[in-house]
Amino acid sequence: MIIILTGASHTGKTLLSQRMMEKYKIPYISIDHLKMGLIRSGNTSLTPNDDEEMTTYIWPIVREMIKTAIENKQSLIVEGCYIPYEWRKDFSEEYLKNIRFICLVMTDKYIDAHFDEIRNHASDIEERLDDSDLTIDWIKAENKRFADGFKAVGEETNLIDTNYEQTLEKVCFLIPNNIAKMIAGKEYIVNDIGMSGSRVMIFDDCVLKILDSRLYDDEPSVRVMNWLDGKIPAPKALAFEKDENYQYLLMSRIPGEMSCSDFYLEHPEELVTILAGALKMLWSVDISDCPKYGDLDDVLKQARYRVENNLVDIMDAEPETYGENGFENPTALIEWLENNKPVYEPVLSHGDFSLPNIFIEDGNISGFIDVGRTGVGDKWNDIAICYRSLKHNFDGTYGGKIYPDFDPDMLFVALGIEPNWEKINFFLLLDELF
């Protein structure tokens, strides 16, 4: 993969290159360094101020370096402002499919509000020559030149308009263009509740979930989300893309609040009644044509794959799962699970029926989120995870606040069933491997 990173002066190209180098373990080359090497070695009479002439002179060198890297199947970040607007004309489709283009541009609004910061952070990564004569008008003109020039040839630019760090984070994740257009200019909050192992950006009207492609395959989840439409309240898939690093799923946003909000934790009887209704809603769905159908053997095969490929995080397990009174290691646990399979009771299972994944609005279920594991599964899997989530939300394990006088067994009363502790224990142990 080749990443061409350009933009006006002082937009943070070098900072972003540094972050991407650290994130993707890809080396980067600064065109500025190449320029100064050519100037100081006497290979050109051009000066650092001859921008247009320098682009004409240095681009053919950079272009052929990019082609060589692609031919050798090497990754490289190429950073600098000397990229011609019509750079794509110099590459065939075979080369272009290996190139990602990024152009950072600040809006006048951002420059007006942050000019002092822009000047003060000029040397965060590399020491600049004296630019004390830098003016706000010059910065605006430079950014307009890049924005207009690349827009005229159909290139997308990454506008820094309000939140600088959020713009850089979105760019750093190499979000595909079609999704980037849908969230362009939108601010977001990051959901750090739960243990999904993903980056979740929550916008006003949508949610972007970014998963590590080496660990997850979210494509089946998109098919399930489409199938769930009209059956239960769940997010709608707006766009899905994947590459060798990440999978990007853009979804509609579910209204309401998480069922682990203070209000519902302070009203446990109301909460368990709503959760019991949510479980029964799932169980009432006809699963005969569910696109994600698997029995317990399929789930155990997935768990064994995770164990054998060292994908299990034992630090995320319950304290009693491993150690003196538990299992020696994940291998011992998967062997026990394979030898102690319970009778399978298939229903539509959420797969991770924990409180942060169940949303409530006006006392009713408004939606189920994080439906990546939703499909045909055992009835007691959701009950077990819901029971554990209730217990730990109320005892302070999750969130740190203790809500006294709560008995998680209230869930079974609300469901009108007797607890099957053998199956509950089995599915809680199985979840430790995911």
C-alpha cells in the first residue's frame, strides 16, 4: 500500500505521517527531505521557495519511487506538498489500486479560530526555519490553492473545519472514500463502553464501527442486519467496506439510552422487566431463513480457532475462570467445553446480550446494537450473558458504582422460568474465549 499524503503548509502532514507510520508499521519518506538533499548536494539550482518549479522537477523522481515500491510489493507513506493536481495520469490502473490519496486542507473558519495554535504547533514533529512572518492571509491562500486545485480534477480533500484531532483520527483509519463522504465534517464521540475490541465513532445520525480485519469478519453481520430489518429494532447497514487492515461498517443510530444508565440501574424491577421482554422479542422471531445459522459445534470450532491462534485475552476473563480454582489455560477450557456440550435450544440469539447493547426509550426497547454475533444460537447464551451483565453492573464491577439490594435472579422471575445453572455456566465459560 502506498499512501500519498499532501496538503497545504502547517496542516499537520508530518504529524499524521508519524502517526500512520507507528500505526501501520509503514516507513515514510518526506518529499521536503528529498528536496533539501537535492538542493544542498548541488543537483538543482532551485530554492526552497520555488514551489511550482520544484513540483515539476521533483515529482518525476517521487513518481518512479512509488512505482518501484509497488512493483516490489512494498508499503510506503509519501508525504509532502509537491504533488501535482493531476498525479493520477502518471499511473496505470494496476498502480492506482495500490495507492491511497490524502489531502489535508483547513477551512477559513478553522484558521480564523485557531491561527495562534497553528503557528505554535508548527515544529511539533520537525524543526522549521523561522516563520515568524507567517500571516493568516497566507495560510488561507495556501489552503484555498490546494482545495481548489485538487477539487478541480475530482480529488477528495480532508477538511479540517472544527475538530482537528477528530479529522486526523478519521484520516488515520484510512476510511474508504464512499464512507468518508457520508461522515465528512461531522463531529463524533467515541464509545468506550463494552468489550467489543473495536473503534466505534458515534455521530448524530449514524455510527461507524471499525474492526481489525485480522481478528474479525463483519460481512456476515451485514447480511444479518439486512435480514433483521422489520423483525426487531436494530441498526440498518448504510455502507460496508473492508481492506487488509480494517473493516468499516456504517450504520444508522439507534435512539434512546443504554439499559445500564443510572436511571434503570436505580429502577431494577423496571429494568429486568424490559430486558425479559427484549429476550422474548428475540425468541419470537422465525429463524427458518436466518442467514447466520450455526449449531454449538460451529461455535466451538470458532472458539478452538481463537485458542490455537492465541487470540484469547485471558486478562479479560472473570477472576475465577483461570488459575488455582479454574482452568489452567484456554486450551484446557476449550477441551472441557467440547466434552460437556449441553442440549441445544436454537432461537434468534443476540450473541452479546449485555446491558450496553440494549437501548431503551420511554420505557420500551428502542433497539439492539452490536449485532455482529446475532444469528441462530442457544436460548441460554443470551440469558447467561444478560445475567452476568446485570450482576456486574449492580455490584460495581462495571462502572465502579454499587447498587445495593439487587438480586440478579430477578431476571428469571421476569422471564417466568427456572434457571438452568449448568447451561448458564457453560455459556459464560464459552464467552471467555471470544
